[in-house]
Amino acid sequence: MKKREKLAVIHKWYPKAITTIDSVNKIIDFVEYELDLEPKQVMLADSICSDDVNSIQYPARTQEFLGPFKMGGLDGFPFTGLTGMGAFASHVPDDGAVFVYYGPHIGITKDGVIGEIHRLGQSKNSGCCGAAKGALGKLVNNQIAEGNITELDYQMNTIEQILYSQKERVLNAKTPLFEATEVIYEAIDTRINELVDKTKYNCKYVILVGAILINSDSDMGSFTEIRRFDVIDLITKTRQNNIDRFDSL
């Protein structure tokens, strides 16, 4: 399939999505031309799902940054918390920036089926994100108890509670899995911003890129719909929304 054909499939669900490779290229251009920094001055942290497909489909150009420091667990929630945020904040070059890329992921096959992908070497499709689908299944079947978070399955239980808190919204949606992913994105975005507010950074900038990461079949690659592109200037103590600037890059 040609790139435009791949995008046509993804755009049925996420009309503003671009390839993940293109999104990384845009961010590097922004860092170089707008912030006057080299990628090697930027410490990357990501809070995306620990699913192996995200490692397989991770763009090679991200290696131009320092890192990545891994903040995310199941479906990208930043389970490393304040300790994780503080750890990589202390690793960043003094004259550089922190770049946090975060969000949940969801699968879309080349046939346009949401919640699934065809993984390399498998004969059948498999779920993506499996944790979100599992939590949604429990929500549908009324198997989630409010406040139930166990030591044995802490991360999954947390995802379950996030969906439980928006139960009616998710279950009444036209496509519950799509809506569940939106709810999880909002929870991740809120938590990342809470962690940023409580962390001290000894550098020039904090770059926050929130997104829905869209995986597809092994011969399709991955796509990204950016939801937040903020730059916090730590010298002037100002925060700028650059989402429109990102779209025009």
C-alpha cells in the first residue's frame, strides 16, 4: 500500500493522524529551528504502552535524542510516577530540554478494524491495546469493583478504574473501545501535567507531546494523532501551545 492509502484507512478513525515517522521528523525540526537545540541536547522520556509492537514500530530517528527514559506501563499510563519524572529530569543537559511523549495506543488493521493488528509471524489478528480491551470487557460485564486495585495486578487494575470512573460515557459511546482510549488519554494527560508541575528541571525547556499512538499491521507501520504540543520555557516561566505550529511544519 502507498502512504496515502495507508493514511486513508487511519483517517476514517483519526482524521488528523500522520505517520509516526513524520511526527518525529516534525518535532526534530521544531527543536532545531524553533528552540535552536540539537537533538543530543534533549532528554526524551516516553509514557507509552509496554506492548512490544511499540518497540518494533518506534521510529529510528528518536535515537538522535538522549534516552528514552521509559515512564509508561500498560496503555501508556505513567506508572513510574514522581520518582521516574524526577529521575530523568536530573539526567537532562543544563542547556537543553526535556521532551515527554505520552499517550495510549490503539490498533487499526489495514482493513480498518479498530482494536486489532496483524503482528509479524502470526496467522490471525490480535488485540491492541490488549489492556484497554480487557478492561473494557470487564466494564461491559460489570466485573470491575470501584476502588479495587491489587498488588498482584496493579497496572491493569488502574486502567480498569480509569474506565470505571467514566463508565456511562464509555458504554454509551458508538464505539466503546475508541471512547475508552479517549478516556485513557485524558487520564494520562492529566497525570503527566501533575507530575510536571511537581518536578524541578535544570534545563531550558520542557516539551510535552500528548498523542494517540495508532499501531497497524506489520506492513503498515504506526501513526500518531497529536493532541498536545506545549513548550514550557523554564527561564521565562511561560507555557506556549504549539499545536497549530506543529500542523504547519
